[in-house]
Amino acid sequence: MRYSFCFTLLFFICFNCAETTKTSENENTTTNDFKTNTETKAEFAIIIHGGAGTILKKNMTPEKEAAYKAKLEEAIRVGYEILKQGGSSIDAVQLAINVMEDSPLFNAGKGAVYTNAETNELDASIMDGKTLNAGASAGTTTVRNPINLARIIMDKSPHVMMAGVGAETYAKEQNLAIVEPSYFYTENRLNSVKRAKEREKIELDHDDKTAFFDAEIQNYKFGTVGCAALDKDGNLAAGTSTGGMTNKRYGRVGDAPIIGAGTYANNNSCAVSSTGWGEYFIRAMVAHDISALMQYKGLSLKEAAQEVIQKKVPELGGDGGIVAVDKHGNMVAEFNTSGMYRASMNAKGELTIGIYKE
């Protein structure tokens, strides 16, 4: 009996030791797998736009085309270098947009269009796909780079959006660059609003009918600027900046500063920046809708972008486009107009620049 008891005890001891060893091995495997996953870096990518609209090659001089391409390349390379050095997607987005805001070629920052009162009212937004934190500003008249204000609102305030005088006061408190309203003066933009007032017609910077009747509008700059990026840590970000609609009144605000319409980023899906007829992009919640189609219906980025831009927005009566990048580094530039200023770069440094529908 005593030998039987000892044998049973020995059996249980050996069995428990084997189980402990097995458990330990499993725990080590799990830990190593987690470590491997956290050390894996995603490929990075960046894509920008300078607005979508009636952009036809027959109305573009070689000099203007070269100027647009040069500025698009300058902007995207600024963002690309940040990503290449391991910087954040949010920094890449902000600084790429700064380049376009400082150029009179685009309807953002320096090149903003004029309101009916012959003033410039600027809007912008930015979003971090990792945290879903976001910032936006609307209706500012003295902030040199509205995307910088949107970033400060996101990072340092408890709010998502600030507007008008309050937003400008906050910008001053945060020591952002403040300029006189005359900084935004551009002769061709002022002439455009004067012609629009004479016709008592609201001009959109991408309005096909307006462009048809006004050769200068056809040949000059179009649109809102924006950027979407994926960094080496797998974090997505997007941002958008605009001067809005020519001859707008009553404090009109479009989609650019609206999170989910003009800008959206989510590490689970994609980052999107929109450009188009703002009222329709707000109603369609374009940027978020693309992300939602990917998350909830399993569509690819390209499929989701086509569904929203080629079907949903036109059915409502609007037009425009988006640039976007997904969590895997796939990029899309989707638009339903005759052109969209755009550029993209992947981790290999391959640069693509486009203007017209191809």
C-alpha cells in the first residue's frame, strides 16, 4: 500500500512538472510573438491634393502647369522626408500643408479666395488616426497657417473646433504667426469676386458652369489643399486647409474644418482629406463614410472611395474628390471632376504627380 501511494505521488509530481514546463514554453512563445509584432514597422506613404475642379489641359499654359507640379513636389517631399526619418504622420501632414498654404497657387492660406465682403475667411482641420484626436478652426482672417491652429487646438486645448475671433485670440495666445489681412491679397482672386458680385452669382472654386463662362477662372488655381499620411509606426493622419467659396456670405463654413466630412483618420482603416462642393461633402460625411465602408463592410480603400465619390456624392448633386491612404500604405486619389492637383510618394521614394483626369 505504501509503495502504491509513493508511485501515485511520484506520478502527480512528474505530471505537474511537465505541465509547468509546457505552460512556461507557451508563455515565452506568446511574449516573443508580441515582441516581434511590436517591432515590425509598417511601410510609410504620403499623398496630397491641391484641389479638384474644372482643370483642363487646354486651359493650362506650360508655365502654370510647371509651377503647380513644382509646388506639389516641394510640398510632398517635405512630408516624405519627415516620414523617411521616422517622424510622425501628423507632423508630415501639417508641414506638407504649410508649403501649399504659403503658395498663392492654391485656395488656402496665401491664395485664399475672397468673400462677398472682399475679406478672406480660412478654415482647416487635422486628425490623428492613433488617438482619434482632432482639431479644427473656422473663419479666421489673421492666422497665417490655419492648419497650425488646428494642430494646436488638437494638442493643447480641450476642444475640437474654434471659430472666428475666439480662434484668433487662441492663436495669439499660442504664439502662432499672425498677419495683417492684406497678407492674403492676390489680384486675380480679388478680380474673381468682383466679377462674381457683378453677376450676383456664387462661384465655387471648382464650379464647372462658372469655369465655362469665365476663361480666367478656368485657367487659374483651384482649391482646397490636403494631405493624408502613414508613418513607420503604423499611425495614420490627415489634414485639410481652405479659403472656402468665392463670394460666400453670412459666415459660411464648408466641409474642410468638419471632422468626418473634410478630414478623417483612423488607424483601423484609413486617412482621408477631401476637396469639393462642401455642402454636399458635409451631407455625405465623405471622409468618415470611406472609413466606415472599410471597417464595417470590408471594402478596400479603392472600392470605398469609388463608392462615395463616384456614386454617393454625385447622386446628391455634388462633385469633388479625395486623397487617402490606408493602414497598409495603399493610396488613392479619387475624383469626379475633370481634374485634381495631386501627388504621392511611397516608401521607395517613387513620386507620382497628376493634374488632369487620366
